[in-house]
Amino acid sequence: MSADSRSTSSTPYSPSAPGTSRAALVADAALALLAERGMRGLTHRAVDEAAGLPSGSTSNVARTREALLELAVRRHAEREARVLALEEMPDPSGGVDALAEGLALAVHRSLTRDRELLIARYELALEATRRPGLRAFYDRTGAVFQEQLSALLTAAGSPDPARHVLSVAAWADGLMFSCAAGSFSAREPGLAEIRAGLRELLTGMLRP
């Protein structure tokens, strides 16, 4: 599969897709509200309205605010996995260029097509710093991605996957935050620029 086709092959999830469960509708609406209004705008009533559901529907799915946040985190992890599409990445045994290509596409998708999902993640991450229960739940969902990235780096020849996972994740998160919500928010890096940055980072890690 070519890089150009991969960059557009995974379409964003539509809350109105046939067969969507009530819990998924609620979670998708919650994520949209977090991106649009922030944590203060996330209420059970607002989710009902945003999802187009009868009053009280959200409470039936997630009775407490903590339960609603956990539902949003779980749904976010499902949707972000589609954005990252790690299973579509080139074989990491192909070395730095293959790994940089796959990771760059994932970062570029987050900054462009799935920017709303990215903003919602920042809201949830900050709220997790104030809620120990949510922190543990948030970290468990994130551990899945870390394990997948560790496997990719190991296959690419990393001599220290645990340390390199942190470095790659910190680089990608830093770039995305800077360009989505930080001081570089007016500047959206292109795919080639992201790829070049990742290639430089990975070369230092993986090539003697």
C-alpha cells in the first residue's frame, strides 16, 4: 500500500454510522464536546443533546461523571487506534525509513483529519492528573500503544526499546501539542516535514 493511499484510507468514525451502539454514540458526543467546549462543557445533558438522544440517555449509559469520563477514554483509545493504524505500517525490519514513514502518517492524520480527537485527548489527560481513578484508567489504555510501539522499535533494531518508546512518544506528543494547542498552532507541518524529523530522531537511535 502506498503512502498516499494510506494517508487517506482510514476514514474518521462517524457517530451516525449504522449499527453504532448507544454507548458509542454517547462517548463520541462526549469527545466532540470536550474538543469544542472543554471539560466544563461536558455534562450529561449536553451529551444527550449533542448525540441527539432523549433526555436521560447518557445517565443510563454512564451514571456518574467518572463513568462518563472512563467511557470517553475507552472510546478515544478505540478511535485513536484507527488513526495510528499500526497494523498498516511498513515492516519495521525495513529500518529507519520504513518506521519513519509509518509513524509520520499517524502523526499527520492526528494533526489534520483527526484534530478534534487530538484536542479531546489533551482534555482527558489533564483531567486525569486531578482524578487518580481516571489516571489509572487512562494509563492502562495508553499502555497498549506503548507495547505496540515497543514491538515496532524492537523489530527495527532498537537496543533499548523501553527508553526509545518514551523518546519517540515524547517527540510526537510534543510536536502535536505545539501545533494543535501550543505556540505553533498557526503552523501545520506537512507530511514530508514530520517524516524528516522522525527520520532524524530514529537514525540517532537505531543506526550506529
